Amino acid sequence: MKSSDEDGKAPRHGSKKSARSSHHSDDVPKNPLHALFLNELADIYNAEQQLIKALPKMVEAAQSDELREAFEAHLEETESQMVRLDELATNLGETLKSKRCKAMEGLLQEAKDLMDEQEDKPSLDAALIAAAQKVEHYEIATYGTLAAWARQMELEEAVELLEESLEEEKSANDALTSLAENQSNVMAETED
């Protein structure tokens, strides 16, 4: 561990470097937050990959046209979010390591179980929305955290990309809430 810079001054703790589009991994400070940031990027990347595989099954299971359309729209957004994550990693000169997102795996297994339990019942769409909103809240929490970390490290391009995905997740959640309150929950309540 170095006790001083080359000029003889003690290093400042918490000093930051600004990130520009030309930054490569050598330009980005290597610190525990940066390592954690990369780890969580790999986690959400895998989460989005899992979601891309699961959403078509949710589209197929949905009873209402509106819910099917909401899931299809979110599938397109999820694919765009994967592109943004690739762009973010490229801008940082990093390759995202392979990491299995156990949280998403669990959430999607729970969604599958709910689909199986509610199959052919009027409550199926309400169950699908509940499962999808759990996924949305996980993604909102993850993208929000990653954006905050990127802001702390002054990785401005990363902040922009992450906040774009964060806003999409919030909008998807709001759309699901509206569908639940105005349609699916009403249908589930009238179930015999």
C-alpha cells in the first residue's frame, strides 16, 4: 500500500475520476465500489437474460389482450436494456463476467408456480401481474442502486444508460398496477 503520491503528498481518500465515452478499464479507478458495480452489472445482465426467456411464457399464459400487450412491450424493453448493458460495459472497457442471478431465478420460479396454480382460473392474470411486479421491483431496486453507484464514481454515461432502464422499469410497474386495479383484480374477485 502506497503511503504517498509521487509528489510526496498523501493520497486523498474518496477521490473520483470523471468518466467519458472514451474511458477504458485502465482509466476507471479500481476500488471496491467499482468491483461491486461490475459484479451487480453481471447480475442484472443475467437477470434480463432470464426474463427474456420467461416473458414469452407469460405472454402465452395471460388471459387479457391488454396484459399480453404489456408483457410483449416489456419484452422489447428488456431486449433494449440488454443492449444498454452491453454498451455500458463497452464504454467502460469491461467484459461482464458470467454470473447467475439467483434472485431472478427464484422470482421466475415463483411466477411459474403461480401460473400452474392459477391455470384456467379468472385469477390467473392477477397472479401473473403480482409475479411480474415482484420482478419489476427487483429490477427497479437494482437499476436504482447501480445508477447511484455510477453517479458516485462519476460515470456519467453509465448513469444515463442505467436511469433510462430504471424509468422503463418504473413505467412497466405503473402499467401493471393500472391493469391490476382496473381489470385483473376485479376479475379475480368475481371468481367462484
